[in-house]
Amino acid sequence: MLPPQHAVKSFTKIYEKTPQLLLKNWHVIFKLIWELHCWLDRFSNTKGYNTPGTIFYHREQTHHVDGIREAVRVFTSKYGLQYMIIIEEEARRHVFDDFGEIPSKEHVTRRYLRQKRGW
């Protein structure tokens, strides 16, 4: 999925779970969610990660448990502890939507991606 697709799914889930929070803080949550999904996919169109042989390998960088932890650290420090649960849930959802699981960093290697995902 592309960041806009991830973001729309996130807004829907946040609204279903905590509509008052989303409506009260929509301007902050909108910016946070957009930045979070762009951050998770930030390597996708960079040199070395956007060639036919490596198009999906950008996920090696952030699409794992340690990447989720790093996202929580980065975005909690930027937006505050009150958004920590949303940040973690949406980072997990992003990785799960892309992989169908949340792998460890050790498992997200090119070998893993080739064998398990067929990339």
C-alpha cells in the first residue's frame, strides 16, 4: 500500500475506536498519521531501493519490530505521550498490512523477502 492508502485506513480505524479523540484533535492526528506512514516508507523511492531488483527491499529498513519501536520513539518525542498508543497501533497496522505479519529485524532480509514473500 502507498502512504495515502495506509493513512485513510488509519483514520477510519481511529475514528471507529476513538471518534471523540479524532474529532477533537484532527489537525494533529492528520499530520501525525501522514508523517508516520511516509516515515515508514521513506526509503521506497530512494537510490538503491527503487530498482526492479530492490523495489520492495526498502521494507528492510523499517518494516519490523525494531522499526515500529523506532517510529514510536521518534513520533512520541515529536507529538507527545498522549499519542503513543495511536502511533504504535498504526505503525503495527502498516507493517502488518504490507507483510501479513510483524517480523523481527533479523527476519526482514533480502533472503527472507525473496523466499517468503516472493520478491
